[in-house]
Amino acid sequence: MSDSLAASATLSRDMVRTTTYALVVVAALGASVPLWTGSMPFLLILASQAVIAAIVALSLDLLMGSTGLLSFGHAAWYGFGAYLTGLAAKLLTPEMLIVLPLTLVATIVLATIIGFVLVRQIGKTFAILTLALGQIMFALVFVMSGVTGGEDGLQGIPVPKAFGIPVVRPDVWYWILYGVLLAAILASFHIRRSPLGKAWLAIRENTERARFIGLDTGSLKLLSYVVSATLAALAGGLFALFNGAASSDLLNWFESGKVLMYVVLGGVGTIIGPVIGAAVFTITEHYVSSITNSWLIYFGGFFVLIVIVAPGGLFGALSSLWSRFGASRRGAAS
């Protein structure tokens, strides 16, 4: 019995070690993208857009995958971060190490105030209110057109600087964005393994039981909402600085739907899954939409197929294949 348990523990450690090595290799390959796209700058720009999409997808997964709160208007914070960062860059300074922290502080304050009301709602009510919030922010872009640019969007955002040095090279931009993504992923894994992450998961599984054992579910859900909104605003700020503009489409319900699709496509609550889903969606959207204007029909069919065949998303499917590969390899070795 003890020998069996020891063997099982050894196999588990080997699996974790192998998976860790695989993730390190994948991360290194991601960092090397600028090295093999030098002659294809558009691919590097597309990869940068995919990284930004991955950051905002990860932000929603921190809310939806951790505490089970479904948001239909998550793009509100994405667009809020884009507009606030763009305005700060135009009116104050193009130094990204100043405007981005300002955006994060403003988001924390506003998300705390709004979240205090929203997280007290449950189920469909919370989801519908987040959708309403997104549409309110979308409408404010047109109400405050003198500041936001209205239908034309926020144009003329100056070239951002880092430590006073203009950031213009696409490869430097990619590494900045990729570094932020890796930091967000590592922080998400750390939170998931921490007592805070375990408390969030307890709320996701059964809110009433979590409250019964003494967890302050209201404060914990509010914290999850604020962290999620702040990371989404950071992604929006990076988008505005990278593209030199921000449009009202960033706050629209369709953008929120795309972010939700990133998470579901990749795998809810898996951290890595939404990153994969965002990259697949962004790249597929570009190439399929360049062939046909009806790309949503084809992608919708693909999405339905994934949900039916792989309910755990792309990451769940890949994890299952990886487990089977590991099992067959151990079987061959024995």
C-alpha cells in the first residue's frame, strides 16, 4: 500500500516537473517572437495585439474563474483604462511609468465604489448590472465628446516614453507587453495558491457554505472585482499607448462578449486557458475576417464545436492529451 502511494506521489511530481518544463519552454518561445518576425513587422504587431487581449482575458478569469462572478460588461474597465491613460498622456505626460500607475489608482478607487454595490447582487442580477455599467460608460464617451472625441475616438496620443526614452520599436513594445503578461500570469498563479485564492475558490463553489465557515464573502468578492477591473484597465492603458488612439468600440457590449469568449474558449478558471483563448481568437479573427465578412458565422460554429467537444476549453483538451501522453510514456517505460 505504502509502495503504491509512494509510486503515485513520484509520478505526480514527475508530471508537475514535466509540465513546468513545458510551460517554461512555451514562455521562452513566446519571448522569441520578435527574433523570427523581423522581416514581417505586421506579424509582430498582431502578436502584440494578441498579448494585450490575453491580459484582459486573464483579468476576467480572475473574477469569473476565481469567485464565479459572471460579467457581461468587463470591457467597461478595458475601455476606461484606455481613455484615461490616453487623456493622461495627452494632458500630463507621455511617460508610461507615470500615466499607467495613475490609471491603476483611479481604477481601484472607482471599481471599489461601483463594486461595493455590484457584488452585493447575485447570479443574473450581477451579470446584467455589469452589462448596464458597460453601456453607461460607452454612452459617456459620446456625452463627453469634447474630451473623448466622440465617434472619432481619442486621437493624437503622443508616443509613450519609458524613463524618458520614446518607445517606438515594435520589438521593444512586444517585450514590454509580454513582460506584463508573464508578470500577470505569475501573480495569478501565486494568488490561486495563496489563502486568498483558496477563499475565492470556496466562494465560487458555495457562497453560503463559505459564509458559514466565517469568510467575509462580500469583502472577498469586492477585492476580486477590484483586482480584475484594475488588470483590465492596465490592458486598456497599454492598448491606447501602443496604438496611439482609443475608440468607443473598446467599451461596447460586443467587446465584452469577445473577452468572455476568450475565457470560455480557453477554459474558465485555468489561468493559462484564457491566454490561449485570447491568442487563438485574435489571430483567427484577423485571418478569417480578411477572407470573408461573415467570419463570425464560422467562428461561432468553431466556438460551439469546442464547447461541445471540449467543455473544459482548449486548455482542458490540451491537458487531457498531455496526461494521456504522459500515461502512455510511463506505460512504455514500465
